[in-house]
Amino acid sequence: MENPSPAAALGRALWALLLATLGGAAGHPRGGESVCSARAPAKYSITFTGKWSQTAFPKQYPLFRPPAQWSSLLGAAHSSDYSMWRKNHYVSNGLRDFAERGEAWALMKEIEAAGEALQSVHAVFSAPAVPSGTGQTSAELEVQRRHSLVSFVVRIVPSPDWFVGVDSLDLCDGDRWREQAALDLYPYDAGTDSGFTFSSPNFATIPQDKVTEITSSSPSHPANSFYYPRLKALPPIARVTLVRLRQSPRAFVPLPSVLASRDNEIVDSASVPETPLDCEVSLWSSWGLCGGPCGKLGAKSRTRYVRVQPANNGSPCPELEEEAECVPDNCV
């Protein structure tokens, strides 16, 4: 058999090296992330706890049409090749529909397409809606070595396009699965609707903005439903807890919560923060007509009304009526 030339042998060696490099890159997360080497898949229970109470968030708290509540939870176990949402990035059309109207069909199709095209999604999970601002819902999910990240979203109802969620929480720690993880959740704006309040009418953001976190001072507008300038930070509006399930011959039994680390300690749901809400009043009206007898000083008045009632030891309302002396113009 004819011996290959040095150039041909070098070419085959370079081709083999290229294939090996590509194959290795396909099996590793992007961005230099740590590689999960846990062998068997793991199952978790995920519990979402709403903390959206009138005590913690008294400003414009929705009491009816509709009252404060949470949409169903929609999530996925995936690899680093997939992103459901990300802070300071634009949301997809599917997530826009979910954040604005709670419609999950388009988002489900996007997740399914990512799983088929890139094999980046292992499983989709969901939990029922919570019909009040405070309450719990739960589900189970499975992760595996190549799909150890968990993301989910829950829509704030009512709201323009506000939601809470988790972006790519890694449940794998080297060669083992984390026993428990718990995170406080804060509101995010999807960047597709420009409403300021929970009940704002649809007002599309053109051009579309990126996902931003809503804070006690941002957006910096008094009409914003989460605007609490006296607070350094908003209290958590929700919390999520994931607990690894142990497989027994009969069922999966969650580990006791005492195994959680101090960083993942679950806060007692009874300890609800009381957010002070200061009274807000309108601008003064115009002065009324000056009334009084001719040749003597008369009086005129102006009024204002309460826009926001104080709550939780917030600043009380000032006087709503004011009088001043005047000289009557038209007198009898």
C-alpha cells in the first residue's frame, strides 16, 4: 500500500484535531461554566410562595377586578445553550405574550423548538396559578447532568408586563446535586408595555425595551405601583424553594428543611414586613371667590383631595382646605 505524503498525513491529523475540538465543545457549557459530573438524574420539588400582601405592598394594592394574584408557573430544566429570559436582554415573543396576558402557548412552542433543535431542554414543568397575592403552588421536576439549570416565570396579575422568576439556577455542584436551594424573588418589567400601575391599560413600548428589575425607586415616578421612596429596597414579593427528592420504593420523600444552608434558610411566612405608605394629596385647586361685606376683609378658600390614604404608620394627610383673607370685588 502506498504511504501517504507528509502533507496528507498532516492534513488528516489537523482534521482529527478539529473534530475532537468541536465534539468536546458541544458537550460543555458556554462561557467557561463549571461542568456537572453528577451521574444519575435528580428529582426536585419546587414550591412557589407568593408574598404579595397589602401590608407589604400597600400602594394601589389590587382588591378587585381582578384582585392580586399569580399566574401559573411555567419553567424548564435546560442546558446553558437555552435561555428563557435574562435581565438586560430582550424577551422573546412567547415570553412577551406570557408577561402581558398570561398566554403560555407561544412560550411553550419556543421551549419545544429549542429542545428539538439544540437538545438544550430536558423537560418542561408547570404549577397551578395562585388565586391570591399570598399562597403557594408546587410541582416536581427532573434535572440531569447535561441539563442541570432551572428557569421559570410567574406573571404578576394584574400588571402591564410584570413578572417574577429565576434565570438559569444551577442545581449541580460539581459531582453532586444540591440538596436544597431557596431564593427571594423581586418584580421584573418585561420591557414590552409602558404602564406604570397594576391596572394600567395596554400601552406598547416602542421600540421594545430590555428586561429590568423594578425597585422602590425605579421607575422613578410617583405613579409607579412599586414606588416607595422611603425604602432602600423592596421586600421580596415571592420566594421559591427547591428540595431534592429521595427515591424510596414507594414514593419520593423530600429531605427535611434543616439540611438547608444558612444562605438558603427559609424565612417564616408569618413575618410579613409592614411597608409604610405616606399620604399623597392632589395639587391645590384654584382660589374660590372672595366673599364678605363691602368695606371689610372677606375670605376665600381652596381645596385638595387625598390621592393615596396612608398605611402602616406612614405620614398622615395634611389639611385639605385652606382659607385666606381677601378684599371682596363684587359686594352688596
